[in-house]
Amino acid sequence: MKQIGLLRALALTRKANKMSNQERIALQQRRLKELIAYARKNSSYFSKLYKSIDKDCPLSEYPTTNKADMAKHFDEWFTDRSITRDIVDSFMSDLSNVGKKLNGKYLVYTTSGSTGTPCIVLYDDTTINVSSAIGVLRSFARKEDMRLFMQSGGKALALFADNGFYLGSGSGKYQLRKMPWKKGKMKALDVR
């Protein structure tokens, strides 16, 4: 898949926010087709699962997956063959790795498991950049909010579940590792 830097992600996200519903749906459909084609080509799990599905059929024709199936077939569905469940589990066994990249390539997160099965999610640089762009544009939807934030010193306090590979705490720790000068500007508190 193509790599997207943070500035490009900000520009694309801003552009998408200005699109009509019809334009946004067309963009979503194009990106979905690209994602499905990539999964078919690079994941043995999805290659088998989608084998009998015509590439131009609607999404509703594709078989569903769930977190339990994905966890069971982790080594088969992941598209980077250098990553295995054993490698991820070993990395996650050390909480000092929260906010660090696995193999220098992926931030590792887990969902809470509120549906009964926690899901392991890996973010590459493009995913980090796109999610950061969405977060920034949601946080500062109005220009005056950004201006007030900057005028007040640009400080932020966040409440997250900590002491695990959770998205909020892991993202915050990653940002502080990447930009240590933000230590005086960012603070995270454990909600528990």
C-alpha cells in the first residue's frame, strides 16, 4: 500500500471533510477496492476467503470476519510475513514496550475485549499519520479552538486506561518518545 506522510494525511483529511456525500462515497468505494485487492494479494487468509468472490461485487457479498477468527488465523491474515503472533506476544509481554515500535515498524495496540475477544492491532507509519490527522482535525474543528489552544501554551491533559497496549496510552507514549520536548506540554492520567 502507498505510504502517506503526516502533512499529506492532514491535507487529504481536510479535503475529504469538504467533499459532498457523493464524492466521499466514491472515494470510500475506491479505497475499499484497493484495500480488498491488497488483502487478496498479500494475505493467505483473505486470498482463500475471497477466492470465489468477484472483485467487483458489492461489499455485502463478502464473507464476514470477526475478532475470534482473526486471532485464530493471525499468522495467515497479517500481510507482513515477518510478523507472527509469537513475535507480537513476546513484544507485548514487556510493558516497557508500550509506545515503542515492534521491529521498528509497527505500534502495537489491543482493544479492550468488551465483546469477549481482545483484538491486536498494528499501526504502520501511514496508519499513525492518518489517525493523527483525523485526531488533530477533530480536536480543532474550528480555527478559533486551535488559536486558543496555542495562545494558552498548547498544553493537553488526557485520560486513558494505562498500563497496557491501549490506543490512547500507547499513542501518548509514542508521541512523547518521538517528541520529548512535549513532556511539559502533554500529560496523561490513568482513568482508573
